[in-house]
Amino acid sequence: MPRISAFYGIVITMYYADHSPPHFHARYGEFQAQIEISSGRILNGHLPNRAAQLVDEWCQLHRGELAADWDLAIAERPLVRIDPLP
């Protein structure tokens, strides 16, 4: 599962040829969640409130890049790393 970004202890990854809806995975310590790209909504799993807020902020800033990486992942092509939060 390629790592596409990391910030404040949060690791963002995306699976190749994954199922819909378009989403990414966020891991923070022992917590994991699948986040829908279009809405930033947690589909499965759980993150602590502060980590969830940071992931949502990052998702809003990089929604277009996430969608482009999703298309690459579905085509099983190399993903592009996305800048972390400052």
C-alpha cells in the first residue's frame, strides 16, 4: 500500500485497485480509518478528534490530487506523493 503523505504522526496511504467509493487510508498510532475523498467523511474505522480534524483539513486542501492518485491507483500506476500539512 503506497504511502502518499505523512504529517503530525499521521500516515496517508492508498491501495491499488481498491473498491469504490474513492477513498484513502489514514493511520495514527493504533487508529486507522478509510476516508472518502469527495466528502472527507470517515467511511470505516476511527481517528482521535484532533487527528480527524487534521486529516479533514489536509483532504480539503488536496482533494484534486487525491482524486488524481485514486485514478492512478485504479489503473495500477505509480502514485504521486502529496505535500503534508505545514
